[in-house]
Amino acid sequence: MPETISLADEIAKLKKLLDDGILTQEEFDAQKKRLLESTNQTQPTQKTKFCKFCAESIDFDCIICPKCGKQVEEIKTNANAPINVNVNQNQSSANTNSNSNIHTYGPGVGIRGGAPKDKWVAVLLCFFFGWLGMHKFYEGRILLGVIYIFTCGLFFIGWGLDFIILLTKPNPYYV
């Protein structure tokens, strides 16, 4: 691991070279000025501190860490001073949330939970053709519809239960 040499050590080396006569006073002053300017450029322009939860570098005045959202210190207020807390550091009001439950196609566009189905159409299909699973095909549950065809509406028990369940659903209901 390379050794880090401090600014004071660098200037002391330059002073020794000046005293030994290797450098002139002008060269010493130029090298010293270059060293001082390079360290001023690498220092941060604003004061920072580290979040004690996520160890990220944050603004010194932050009370709540913008990276992890946790409170890093107590709010210090005077009795008359208002509290100004800015949680959104990037000043953007754009919504970045996404909801994968919302359909973007078909008759149920933008409605959470799926496409709307008319309750009374499903009730009539279930009453007359429930043993064939027609109400399941109407809801878009093709596999269940095929199972109902081969099992006569799951031996007529599923047909009766589906009829009662459909009667209790709101109109329209979403599938």
C-alpha cells in the first residue's frame, strides 16, 4: 500500500532542497504555490458529514439522509424559529412509482385489478351454461372453463357455488 505524504512533509522536502542549494528561491516558491493550489482544488467546496446508517457522504446541514431516508440527528430549534425540512433534495416532483397491477389495454384500461365484467351476463351464462363453464370463458379463465366442460361444472357443485358467488359480486366486477 503506497504511503500518503502530507502537505507539510512535501513543503519540508522542498525547504531542504532549497537549503541544500538544489532549488532556487523562485523555484521553491513556485513549487510551494503549486502544492497549495492542488490541495485547495481537491477539498470539497461545501461541508459534508457521513450518515451513521448508510455511511454515505451527505450535506453537513442534513437532518434526514437523502440516500437512506433515516434521521441522522435531532432537530435543533429555537422556540420561535420555524422548522424547514427539505426531504426531496433533487427538487423534482416527477412520480417514479410504477404499478404493474394496472392494465394498459382492453376495456379495463387504467383500472386496478383487471378488465370489468358485467355481473348479469356472467350470472345468466352460469345459470344456463354453468355446467359447461361458459361463465369461466366469459371471465377469461379458459383453463377453468375446459375443466368445467370435462367435469360437468366440477360435478355440479362448482356450478352452484359459482352462481351464488356471482350473485354477491358488485356490477361491474373486475377479473
